[in-house]
Amino acid sequence: MTAPSPTSPARPLSAGQVVARLLRDYVSRHWGLFALSILCMLISSATISTIPQLVNWEVKYVFTRHEAAWLLPLALGGFGAMALRAITMYLGRVWIDSLGERAVAAAQRDMFGSLIHSDLAALNAVHSGQFISGFLYDATLMRDAFTQGTAALFLEFVSLIGLLAYALVSDWQLGLLILVTLPAVGWTMERIGSSMRRAATRSMQETGDLSVVLSEALDGRRIVKAYGLEPHSIERVDARLQARLKTLLKAVRLRAASAPLTDIFLGAAVALILFVAGWQNLNGQITLNTFMAFTIAMALAMQPVRNLSQVLPVAATGIAAANRISTPAPPS
């Protein structure tokens, strides 16, 4: 992939197009490592879904029937599941983070290669401050989005699917109450993600502009000192800092809103489930072990939902950065 300077004006690509190009041009060089990391994360995600069933058996056979023979197998099963989850999570994160670093290094190499092979007119049109800002800042954001986004997809999302499947199997009525809240959560996350991508793109532009002003001030330091232009230089830098700060503060508010908004919808689901489960118990439609297992599954499922909402701003920012890096420059 030819990766031009981030300053090149071009039509922005969609999130799917950006991800497809990154996978094709960088991740495809290390498919083995990528596949191993995904396999480990899938195993890690699957193990967490066994915990509610272990609780179900513990309540049913030990607490209710007082069968001591189940004590040791259930305890060992719980430890084994968590140990397997810990090992596979570690390997998955190490491998995906290593792949992210390799992808960023390759993207930075392509960015510099594209710039240095440009004709003289194109080279003169690219300010060094803008290029360095994109070379260091945008590429790092892209790496964070790739590593955290992949981990969220194959760790959090798969865990969520497994736990929801268990909840539906154990009690489909209570499980449906969780499912009805997910579209609202998804819509909220999508709206925040769109706003975050716009704010991130603007923030990267402001960072590049700030780099230009700083670079010009330092390159022209002799003229600044000779003509007493220090106040003017400070004013220019301060103007860029204030513009960048305004954009960053908007991103801060969006980032901070993602998890609390998710919690509001999850709170509504909890209230409904407690009411319906209580009604079922009063009418003899649910057993204690089923309710306990369902409650554990619901509690475990809440964490992936919150984690996904917190990863969303990072992913949105990284998509914006990758768009600036991977969008082809127009013909010169």
C-alpha cells in the first residue's frame, strides 16, 4: 500500500474500507501470528461461559442435594477454567500487540518511502511538521485501535455472545430481557463512535498544524530573535494550542459518556430481570440454581458490554488515524 503524508487531501474511506486495506497490506504478512492470537482469544472467551454452569451445578448438587462428591470436581473445574483463560489471554494479547507493532513499523516505512519517492514539487508541498506528526502520532493511534479493537472483538464480543447464549438456554424469558436492551446500546455506541471519528480527525489535523507552527518557530529562531518576534511566535503557538484543546475536550466528553450511557441501559435490564425473576419464583417457574446461574451469567455479560463501550472511542480514533495514513494521495 502506498501511504502518503497525512496532509494529502482525498476522499475519506469508510471504516470497513480502512480496516480491509490494513488487513490486506500489513496483517496479511503475518497471518500465522494473527491466527494464533485469535485462537487464544477465542479459547479465553469460551472458558468464561463455563462459570455460570459450574455455579448451577454447585447450587443444585452441593447446596440443595448435599452431594459431597461434587465439591472437588467443581472446585478444580473452576480453577482449571480460569487458569486456561489466563494463559490463553496472555498469549493472545502478546501476539496481537506484537503484530500491531509490526504493522505500525511497516506503515511508517511506507509513509516515508512514499514521501521520499515523490517529485520535488510534492516534497515541497508537504511540511515536515505535518509529516512528523502523522508519522509518530497517527501511526500510534492506529496501532492502539488495531490491538484493542481485535482484542475487544475476539475477547469481549465472543464472551458476550457465549454468556447471552447460556442465559437464553437457561431461561429464555429472562434472556430476552437482556437482548432487548442491546439494540439501544448498539445505537448509542454507533452515534458516539461517529462523533469520535470526526473529533479524532480534527484533533489530528490540529496536532499537525501545531507541529508546523512549532517547527517554523524553531527553524526561524534567528529571525525571531533578531526582530523581537517572540510575542508573535507565542501568540501563534497559543492559538494552535487553544484550537487543539477545544477539540480534545470534546473528545474527552464523548469518551467519558460511553460507559455511563451503557450502564443506564444495563440498569434498566437489571430492573426488569429482578422483577420478572421474582414473579417467576412466586409462581414456581424458576429454580434457585437456575436463577443463580443466570444472575452470574448476566453479571459476567455486563463487563464485556462496558469494555466494548470503552474500546469504542479508541477504535474510532484509530480508524480516523488509519484513514489519514492509508488514503491514497491524488495524482500530482
